[in-house]
Amino acid sequence: MNDRQSNQPKMSTEELARTQVLNLDDLREVAKYEKKTSKRPAIFCAIFGAILLTLGAGVQGYITHQNKVKLEAIQKNVVKRKNPTITEQKPKVPANSTLKCTLSSQGNANGTNYVSEFTFEFANQKLKKETKVFMLDKIVGNKIGESAMNNLYVAYRNFEKINGTVNGYSITSAPRGDVGFTITTLIDLTLLNASSIPAEYNANAQIRVDFPLDSDYETVKTSATASGFICE
């Protein structure tokens, strides 16, 4: 037995050292491989986490933006309700304009029908002129109406005597067949001295001077509407 052991080649000190060095190198390679492979999951997790954070920030930013838009819309609605004039202002009246006001009275006790049409002319929203048209008809077949129409026509024709005596004021009458008549009164407030109009003229709503020079547009419209006229 001792002979067999003695016959086996013995490893020299130099070969033993070389073997240990090789084993050590192998261990180092294995360690490096494990180190690399162990980092991959960590790197993957870090990248995946960064993506999630980015997505989360984007979603959060979108939600914040949408909430801001909704809040601004609500605030605008609240302001609009509190201050409707911000978006719903009254239409402005042109500087130079006309206002036509009409009043119709049918089936009157004196057997007549009539329509009054007053047209006001403005410059810079201040009254300058007025044209008054009064149309009266008898109710056909009504004896009272026949008499009333004839008497009124004669009375209005007498008012024409003022023509040429007062600057800026005139009256014109015209028959409408045998049914009625029309009275047209022209008033130029820029020329008229209102104090020169006789009292009996100012007592008659169809021929009187209704407003002084430079009366405001809204004042004229409000007053005429309160008297039953429809203005446009």
C-alpha cells in the first residue's frame, strides 16, 4: 500500500500554488457575474418606478388643469349672475335717430276711430324735431260719427291760421274721401319759440308741442310709452 502511494505522482509546491490562483480567478468571475445579475432587477425597478412617477405627475397635472378650468367657468357664471350688465348690456341708441310712437283708439263714444303717429327726430340723442299725424275716420253707418267727423274737420282746419306766424310750427289738414281726414303738424324745435304757441293749441294733444328742445331720447320714449303709445 505504501508502494502504491509512493508510485502516485506528487503535486509540486509550484503546481499547487498555480491551482489555487486559478481557483481564485474563477471565484472572482463568478462574483462579478452575480454582482451584475443582481443589479439588473434593481435597475429595472428604478426605471419602472421613474416611469410610474412621470405618469403619475402627468395625470395629476391633467387633473389639476381640468379642475382649474372648471373653477374658472364657475367663477365666470357667478360674476355674470351678479353683474348681468357685463355681457347683457342695453343696445346703444344711435347718435342721430328717430323714434316713432303710435296710439290707436277704435270704437270711440263719438262714433269715430283714430290713430295718432308721432315721430321724434334726435341728434346726439337730443330732441330736435317732431312730426305729428292725426288720422280720424267716422264709423260707417253711425250717425253720431258722421256728425263728429265733420265738426272736428272744420275745427282743425281753423287751426291752420297759425301757419306763417310762428317760426318752426305749421299745421296742414287734408280730407280722406268722405270717410275722414288727416292733420299733420310739423314742429322744428331748433327754430320754435315755444312761448309763442297759443294756449288753445297746447290744450289739444294732436297738435301741441310735447317736449322742449334737447329733451333726452329715453325721457321722450318713457313719457310716450306711459301715455299708451307703442314706440319703436
